[in-house]
Amino acid sequence: GGIITQTPKFLIGQEGQKLTLKCQQNFNHDTMYWYRQDSGKGLRLIYYSITENDLQKGDLSEGYDASREKKSSFSLTVTSAQKNEMAVFLCASSRDWENTLYFGAGTRLSVL
Amino acid sequence: QQQVRQSPQSLTVWEGETAILNCSYEDSTFNYFPWYQQFPGEGPALLISISSVSDKKEDGRFTIFFNKREKKLSLHITDSQPGDSATYFCAAPNYAQGLTFGLGTRVSVFP
């Protein structure tokens, strides 16, 4: 078994601020993902990475940067937080794109 | 454009009843359909999945029915329990996009 650890659990930011979310996995999975979850809008893919140092944009990549520093970690940066933005950011990993995704518990973002 | 659609948006059943969740898709290249279950404050977790070569997959009280011709699936939760109260997502894997998720169905089971 393994676990996905996301930090922080809660993040409160100011409008225009750059904010970084971190994700660690110990499954030894090659592929990692960042999804954004908004109420009523399901899960939307922001970035994914199929191996260390690889980055692929998802449908929602504008306004975000990502970094796959090593196989076990994947970071997401909100480049300029939007006022009143509220969402949950979910990190996941899988052996490859056809296999089960394992999700972390999420980082809950609020922007004042 | 939404490629995976779910209905209803929310569903309430009494304990012991069968909850039926629906899913439809557009891309005929999808060949594997996992369903994820998400409890409040947690990330989604794989509940059950089906390959497009099957028309039914059962795991305990959870059953997927698949109609490939109509591009539709349904998840049946029989003998629903309060602990089944969660949001259920139908999904399909796509090489270019990872998993494409539907918007989810929120199920509430009352005792």
C-alpha cells in the first residue's frame, strides 16, 4: 500500500499572491496529476507528469505552474490568486494513465 | 465539451433501497470505466470499474451495467446503507487528459 500526502491541508491567500501546493507519494508511481475540484463542476485536470521532470498541461493549466522535482513529488503553483477564489486541489498518482488513480485528501484554497 | 455526463446530480434514498446512478459518454475510444467514491473531506477512491468488453460487473452491493451500443452505464447500489452517502464519479481514461470525470452524483441514504 501507499499514501498521497498533500500539504498544506488549508491555504488562505491574498489576491495576487503566488501560492504553492505540495504533493508526495510513496507508491513509486510514474504518473502524477493535479486536479481542481469546484462545487458542481467535478474534477478538472490542471497538470500531469508521466515521469520525473516531465510536465503536460491539462484543460485548466492557465494561471498555474507545476514542477515534478523527483519521482515522488509534484508541486503546483497558483501564479496569481484570484479574489474570492475557493476550490479544492487534489493530487493523484497512478502506475500509468490506464491504471487506478490514488488521490490525496486535498488542499482547500480560500482567497481573501 | 463534456465527454462524460452523469445524472441525476443528487439522489436521496432510504436505507435498504436501491440507488441507481447514470452515466453516458461521447468518445467511442473509451474502453474502461472506473467509478470513484468520494466522502466529504477526502479525495476520491476507486469503487468499482468495468471494461467495455463486459456488460455487467458486480462487487458486493455495487453493480455496473454497461450498454456499449447506447454509450451508457449505470451504477446500482442495492440495500443502500447510510455509510454509502457520498459523491460518486463516473470516469474514463484518455491518454491526452488522464481521467475524464463526470460532474458526479451526490447520494444521501437516510435511515
